[in-house]
Amino acid sequence: MKKIIGITGGIASGKSTVCNYIRTLGYPVIDSDAIARELSQKGNSLYDAILSSFGVEYLDAKGEIDRHKLGSYIFKNSKARQHLNAITHPKIVEEIQKKIKKCKENIIFLDIPLLFEAKLLYLCDTIVCVYVSKDIQLKRLMNRDHIEESYALEKINSQLSLEIKRDASDFVIESKEDLNETKENVLKIIKNIKGEETNG
């Protein structure tokens, strides 16, 4: 019986670091952002839909979707964001489900940043939130993206708060500055999940 573990968090919360570590342990991690990027490339299923909805001004010099430009636009325009989500989410979910079906492993991780916002909890048996305090999240985002505090806060506040996600999750991984501590936390949770699977 396959057990599907949803990994979520917030922007600059340390989720990618956690998912990369899980991969090194030999577990499959299905990355929803990577799927979105792949499906949006020229010749793939979402390319034409995005192009017809948003226009050629959102293409780069190579004729591919300019994800940065489109992202900046939908970030400031909630109607456009909802429209893009309506176009993309069903195809992304379909691809996630295909990948789950193809996986031979019994424990599969789904890396879905907007798991709660996109109401995709039904895909998972267990939810793990990668949590960090807002102060650290803010500093990380400013340093990572080289942006001002006001813009970083705007980005953070555009997502559901990490406190809400943390409280609604089955497990919480605190994203520490000490990476070894974070890794230990990941290992404990995986052992717990395996225990649940055995006891179930």
C-alpha cells in the first residue's frame, strides 16, 4: 500500500533543502513546481493555454513562457492568478497522479508549496509542514532574492501563514540554521511515518 506524504511550507522556509535531503535518503520526491515548468514549455500541454490567455508579451527571446515576468504580473493581480491556477492546476494534478502510479516505492513524497492554498490535501495521506519563524523567513527571502523588506513581506503575506499550515499539518519540521538538526528532525518523522504504516 502506497503512502503519500505531502511536504509543504512557505517561500524561503527551507522546504527545498528538506526535499533534497529526502532524495538523498533514496525516497522519491515528486516536485509540483518542476512539473509546472515542464508542462509550460513550448510543445507541452500548458504552453498554448497560457499563451492564449496572457499573450506573446509573456514570452522570452526563445519563445518560451517568461516565468519571472508572468509571476510578477500574477503576484500583483489576484484575478489573473486565479485564472492561471484554473488553467494549470488540473493538468499538474493529473501529472502528479501519473507519477505516483508509476512509482514502485511504498513511501512517496509530494513537494507542493501551495498544498493548502490549492486545496490539494486529498492527494496526501500525511502532511508535513516545513516551518520557520517569520523573522528568519523574511531575512532568508531578502538575502536569497536580493529584495527590499517591504516587497519580501508582500510575498510572504500573499501565502497562507506558516502558523496556519503548521497547526493543520500532521508533522512539523523546524527549518533550523543548524542543518544537522533539521536532518535529524526529518529522519525522526520518516521513522514515525514508517511506524504508522507498519502498525496500520
